[in-house]
Amino acid sequence: MIHRIAVAVFFISCLAIDKAYAAETPEPLCPAPEVRFMLLDPGRAHAAMLRQELFDGVSLYIDVYAALDSDLLDYLDGVRRLNARATNPAALRLEVHASPDSLTRMLEERPGNVVVLSGRNRDRIHAIRAAVEAGFSVLADDPWIIRAEDLPSLEAVLIEADRRGLVACDTATARYEITTMLLRELAGDKDVFGRILTGSAGDPSVVMESVGSIRQFAKGTPRARRAWFFDVEQQGEGLADVGARLIDLIPWLLFPEKSIDAQKDVRILDARRWPTIVPRAVFRSAAGVGGFPGFLKRHVSGDSLEYFCNGRVSFVLRGVHALVTVSRGMEALPGDGDGGHTILKGSRARIEVRAGEAEGFRRELYVVPNQAKDKARVLIALRKRLDGSYPEMDLDAQGGEIRVKIPAALRADHEAYSAEATKRFLRYLRDRAAMPAWEKASILTKHFVTTKAIELSRRGPSEAPEPWTR
């Protein structure tokens, strides 16, 4: 009874906040919005971020379909905090449809015309396919699949969306981070970067590493992860989840606006997986629950959880050797982001993004000429390139490398990336021909690499590989 009262009070408080913002926020100029989002089973923080700005022709209201459980309550609390914050409050207005069979109810009631997915990963492709077959366009967070056996379903969804004139699009939010945008800009400059080297398995020309943590923080505040987050059958292993976002960037950086054929252009060389051992006390702190739930028992040994959140894949993309590593340690890194690095090796210079201790775990970009005698020439070319695109950026040339000094005003967070992803989706939605073939090919390619790599890694030893060094 106490729990039911608490839930009721929570919903009443959300409704009160919603009414307050309804009175303060003007209606959009478009009198009959053409787009209304339906959010299905939110289970990730991104779900609250995908619709914060006011967009012309988009309804202020979001219809949320979900079971009445802790995932929904967490999402509503996230919306409440976004709407109530003192600086740049969001204008999210919700119509909540709580149901144990949320997908069926949404497809029957159909209050909107776009389905948004940002929750548990295992059944996401089933929901995407059902939405498309019911005539809805879809915006979905990565990953869409976490098992290689679902690759045919993924391809079928994209074909069906095309046949029906619908848009099925991923968020690809990592593309909007400033150092990633700089990487793409500079990798396309022959005077700065040259051309991408082919590399080798032992000396890859593309290196991407993400180092995260079991404990979760948001703007410095610790937040509990859902217990299902630790179930690799629901959330996916590290390569399936974070790896999809990293691998999405590689063709986007190296072969802009070119379609990749995963069957012809990709060759997986090696893949490894290994666990992080999570003691019960750490799990209790990170997940906010007393012990290991039943669905995790198969991964529990003694008093610890064997959590396969770490993975590495070595592969070749159109002749270029790449290495992608995803890992999660026990303790949170300083700040709110993940650590790690990205390296692109060109014939004139290599470009690095580092987010380690030396950078205060903030992403910083460096250009390192291959030859010391080329440093002055590369510096001039780099300055010329930035003057055309980012004139507010300064350069700091020390030793053999050049650091691009990124102003704070250009450093955004996940909220801004999600808004950009929404704008991209709306552009495709309003002009169906605007979504290029390479976008669809990218969705297939990254999931081909992640799922096939996991399939391969499960045949080998579950031990951490030797650390990669530059």
C-alpha cells in the first residue's frame, strides 16, 4: 500500500510540473504538428534527452508507453529534473500509458507517428520491426542488435522501411562531440593528415579505446545503474553496446558519405572478451539493490559477478586495419565522461584524441607530424584549415605535437548531442530522400562487426589481452 501511494504521489507531482510548464511555454507556430513522438519502454538516460528542444512542426507532447516499473519511474524522475532545473529547463510534456504489454498497446492506440527507442537492448530489433511494419518511422539508440543471429532481422527492417517510405534511423550521438567532428575535418585534409595508412594487425592505423566504469555519475552526482544493465543477455557485452557507437565512427571518419558493404568490405581478424569481477558490495552500491537478481545467477561465482563488459576486436575495413577496445573498471574516473583514446594514422601526421589523466580526463585533440621536419608545414596547414571552420580555436605547439585548444563554448554534453541527433532524424523524416544509402549501410556494418566479433570471442579464452601501446 505504501508503495502504491508513493507511485501515485510521484505521478501527481509530475502532472503538476507538466501543467506549470504548459502555462509558461508558448505553443509552436505550426498549428497542426506533423510529428508526435511515442517513446517505448525507456530504460536509459538518453531517452529523456532526445526531445528537449522545441522543434517546428513537432508536438510538445510525448506519449510514453511502458510497464509501471522502476525503469519508467527513473525516466519520469529524469524528466522532472530536466523540466525543473534553474538553467535552460526542458519543456517535456508527457502522456504516460502504463501497461504490461506496452508495445501492443502503443500499436493499437497510435497517438503519434514516430517511435523512439532507448531502453533495453535485447528485444530492440523486435520492437523496431513491429513499429515499421505498423507504419511508423523509428529513431532508436544504439545498439539495435546484440546477437549475430539477428542480423537478418536488422537488414529486413531497413528494407521494409524503404519499401514503405519510412525512416528507420539510429541516433549516432558520438558524431556530434567536438573532437570527433574535428577528427573528421582534419582527416579529410591532405596537407594536415595526408591519406590514411593501411597499417597491419600489429600496427593498426585506426585505434579506438573507451574506458568506462561500473559506477555511474551524471554531472558529478552518483547514480544507480539498473540491475539489468549488468546482464549481458539484456544489455549486451561491451563490444555490442559501447562498441557499436565507436565502430559507427570509423567509416564516417575515413570514408565520408560512402556506402560500406559489410560482407565485402569488412574482414574480422581477431576478437577477445574478458570479465570485470564485481564483488557483491560493489554491485549493491552501483545498482542500488541488496543482492544479485535471479537473472544474473548464471554469471555469479562465489560472492562476485563475472561481468563481460570488456572486449576487443581487430578488423580490416576497405584495406585499413582497425582496433577497437571497450572496457569498464571498478571505480569511476574523474568527471562524468569515459577515458580512452582515438588514433588515426595518416601519411603526413597522426591525429589523436586523448582523455587520460594528463588531460584531466577531458577529450583533447593532438596532431603529431610523422617527421619533425614537417612540423612547421603541418602547423601552417592546420591553422589554415581551422581558420575556415573553427577560427576561435588556438594551437599550442610543444615538442613534437600540436594541441588544438578547444574553447569551453564548443564543448557540449550528451543533451546537446541528442538534440543534434533529433534534428538529423527530423531532416530525414521531412525529406525521405535525404537519408542517404550510406547511413543505412553504416547501421548494418557496425552491427555486423560487433556481433560477429562477440561470436568469435566466445570461442576463445576469456582473458584480458596484452595492453595495446602506440
